[in-house]
Amino acid sequence: MKTARRAASIGASATVAITSRAKALIAEGVDVVTLSAGEPDFATPGFVVDATVAALKSGHTSYAPVGGVPALRDAVAERFGREYGVPFERDQIVVTVGGKEALYDLFQVLVEPGDEVIVPAPYWVSYPSQIALAGGRMVSVPCDASRGLALDLDAITAALTSRTVGIVVNSPNNPSGAVYDAESLAALAELAERHDLWIISDDIYSAVRYDGAPFTSVLHLRPELRERVFIVHGVAKTWSMTGFRVGFLAGSRVVLGRCMALQSQTITSATTFAQHGALAAVAGDDAFLGPWLTAYDERRRLVHGALDALDGVRCALPQGAFYVFPDMRGLLDRRHRGDLIGNDRHLAELLLERAHVAVVPGAAFGSPGFLRLSYVCGADRLALGMERIAAFVGELT
């Protein structure tokens, strides 16, 4: 049977594939330390769960408006107004099925066949496929490894062509945990204005930062560029609501109108009662987040210290999100029990099959030779995972 070429070219998410293999091993009775999935281990705050249950009991089980429950759109507009320093109104907000769908809709609306989109690497695994599904081509531009994987404006400028239509920015970054500085973002904004480019700002981890690292958006620096800046966010990471599948998209009324038209032909609307839970989250008290960040910080330091101490491994201390992204290139071309480790994918496979630690290869994020480790499990499991990785590295010849 013939299938569409565009679908055949899209592979499964590397994070999903690794996590699925880890779950299969666990089902076989293997004790796997799973550091592959970016899903907080904290329970969704009780007040959010209560609001969701109340919505169900109140009969909020029918279709919602395509753009989202009005009260939720208003609450997001109000919150974004405070957090980004520019006013938003309801019609500048669209509720989506997670941040992933917000990105998909944007690429479908903004990208024409043959267009190029610049994406700093490392990048989230789904950007390349989503851009390709829109007929575009992702142009990966490596970040500056010597500065903790910071934006490299010279490299981004050099990558511009007549086909470039936009830039994707993700800070705090998945997978590196880097938080981009105001100077770099200001230069990026100037570049976008000069070359008539749009900017997609994927801010899903904006609340997860450490050591006083500020969250800076292009909108903070250049609010007058708001018509070319699109904010992608959601409830998954900040409130540990990954299964609710509620995301937010903010930006130009014209573009968002077209995204809503696309939604009307695809998902219709995000789940209604989940949106009421999201309303409680967005409009509620964020006091719960303080203890979570304290725990994340302790785990961050544990994992970073353990990895950075290994011979052949270099690891920058992340400023945000809940991942570390160590440079493992010093371990490549070495052998484990006689098997040559040729690349980061093979290294991740061996760590899973032999050390029983699930991590994601950096090639999936546009950075071959690195690994992504998520520290969203308890400190005891993290310590065990680090012990296993150290033992594995100690066996290399």
C-alpha cells in the first residue's frame, strides 16, 4: 500500500523510543534507572486536581470553543501580561493540546515549502520533524560550547539565506538547561527585525531556573516586535500536568486566527475539563513551586558533580529546566567489554542494556557526542544511576 512520503520520512521521538525500551526492560524484571523522560515526578497540585474533578462533576464534558475556554484564555492573557511586560487580550491567546500542538500549528501556518527555519542546537527533538511536515527545512546552528551552549549570534547570522523565514528559541533550553542571556536575545531580536523574520519563543520551562538566573524573553527587550514574536507555553512542566495536554500560544491575531482555523479542522479543541484544571493552575498560587525547585536544584548538583568528575566527560552546570547535557565525546572510540563505542547512540544503548540506565543520545537533539539525562526522579535513584554510569565508565578500555 502506498503511503505519503512526508510521513515515511518522520521517525519516532528518540525520547519516547528510549523510554519505551526502558519500560519493556522493567516489565521483564530489570531494575532500570530511567533518566530519559522529561516528566516531573511530583504529583499535580491538589487544587488543580480538585478543580478538574469539579469541572467534570459540573458537566464540563462537551466541546469547548476552538480557541479555548474563555476564562482560561483571559487568565493566560493576564498572566502573560505580568510575566512578559506587554498586555495581551483574549484573542491573542489560543489554547492547544499541549505545547507540542502549538508548535505544530505555528509551523503549518508560518512555513511554506522550501522555507528555512534557523534552530540553535541543541534543540528539542520534535522541531526538525514538525518543520519538515510543513514543507520547510530546519537549519541547525550549533551553540557555543565554550560558553555553556550559549547562543552563537555570529553563526546564526552566517546561516541566514534568502529563504530564511524565522528562528526558534528555547530558553531555558531542553536539553542543555542553558538560559540565554539578554544581550544575545537583544541581538537576535535586532537580526529578526532587520531581515523580516519571525521568532518562536518556546518558554515551557520559564519557571524552572536556578541560582537567580533571570528569565528573559525577546518581548521583555523589544516589546514593539510583538507582531513577529510567538510565545509557546503550557501547564506540563511548571505544574506537573503532562497528561492534561494543555498548551498556550500567544501572538499576532492574524496568525492565531489561522491557527484556530487549523485547529477547527484537526483537534476541534483541547479537552474541556482539562482546561478548567489549567485555569486553576494559571490563576492559582505558585507557592507549591518553591519546594519543587529546591528538590530539582539538589538533584541538579548531584548529577552534575557525579558526571563532571568522570574521566573523559565534561558537563556544564545547567541554569534551568531539569536536564543535564554532558559532553561524552571523550568516551567515544573506547571499548566496553570489547565493543567499540562509535557514537552517542551506541553509548546510550550500552548504558541501557548493560548499566540499566536510560538516557537519550545527543544526536537526537542536534548535538552528536552528548547525552541528555533528566533528573526528575528521587535523589536515591539518581545516586544509583550515577553509580552505575561511573562503574560503566570505569570498565572502558
